[in-house]
Amino acid sequence: MIQSLLRAMELLEVLKKAEDTCSIAQLSEELSLPPSTVHRILKTLCSTMYVVKDEKSHEYRLGPALIPLGTSASKHIHLQSVAYDILKKISQETGEDTFLIIPVEYKGIVLERIDGKRTLKIVEEFGDELYLHFGAIRKAFLAFQSEEFINDYIRKVIEKEKTSLKVTPLELRETLKKIREEGVSTSSGDYAKGTVGIGAPIRNSLGEVIASVGIVVAKPKVFSEERVEKLKKIIIDAGKEISRGIGYF
């Protein structure tokens, strides 16, 4: 029974990734299953409208019954609740403060903060807002926005010098390009002297970057590159784990 359920789930995944309809032969080859087994699974899924059959081509695609399922699931999946345990785990593992940031127009707001053993009380609290080029965690969000959004941000925030953190449009573009290439953002003392920030993007089920997760560390006199690389990996993995938790695969 469980094996049949797993096969049905695998079949739905194949149909989800397909650009068009699929024949039984295609599904059989993709799943490495006999055509008779594939046909039996399809018959069950069609009876519930999870899959529909094109009567002209005799091929199959995902059905309308999956739409309310997805909608219902999305209503019960909340970014903050998914992120909380992951942030807490990072703080316990590293001893540092972790943050979940969401955008509000051209600023990023702290949605969640978990204190570590070496907490920095001077750094942001829940609800604090700063422009998106302040700190690694916010830049991890900004870097993955559309070219149109970044152009507007540069025109309305950077060029109008609305903030105390001065950066040229070219410098910002180069920084954001590096973040996209590496998948992680780092900064040093952007708004709190003696601190290092590391941030990574969080994606929704459509692959859109909707938030960012990160860590802020008090920079000691000796802060090795090895330590930085270890923290970067932890934060990248956290971003991926949260993204999976809200439906990104």
C-alpha cells in the first residue's frame, strides 16, 4: 500500500515537471515501471481528478483537484513558524544572534530574532526597519530582486542619498552581482561597528525570493576565514531549509 502511494507521488512529480502532457510510455520510462502499473496508478488518480486524461491524444496532465489542495496547504504554511526552529537551532549551534528579515517596499523589517549565548543587544530588535542595502541579511534579499526593482531602488534611495550608508550605484550593483553568484551575502560594520553579518535568500514555492535569513557576529580581533566560511555554509543551508519548508523545491 505504501509503495503504491509513493509511486503515485513520484508520478505526480513527473507530471508537475513536464512542460506538456505525458503518455503512459513516457511515464513508464521516467519511473522505470511497467506500463500496466502506470496505467493502474493513472486510473486511480483520474478518478479523483488529481490527473486528467486528454481523450484525443490519450495523454495525461495534472488535474484541477490539486489546486484547492495547494491553496489550502499554502494557507497553513507560515514563514515565521517554519523559520523559528531553524533560527533557534543556528543560535544554539553557533552562539550567535539569528534574524529573519522580510521586505516592506525599500526596507527590510525584522520579523523574528533569536538570541544566542553571545547576543548583541545593540543590534536590531523585532519590527526594526532599515533600507535594503544595510547589512548582509537585507542585501541577500535585494540581490535577487528584478532588474526593474533594483533600478528603482538605486534611483529612489541610493541616488537621492536617503541613508547614512553611502554607496555608489556601481558599487551596489557589483556587490549584488557577487551575492547572486555565491548565493550568500557578507558585510562588515554596515550599521553596527565591530560586527559581521552573513545572509542568505529564502524562496517561495514559485522560486521568488521573499525574505532572508542571517546571523550577526561580534567581530573579535582574530576572526579566521575558516570561521566565516563555516558560518556562510550554515546560513546557506538554513535558507534552503526554510525555503523547502514553505514549498520551494
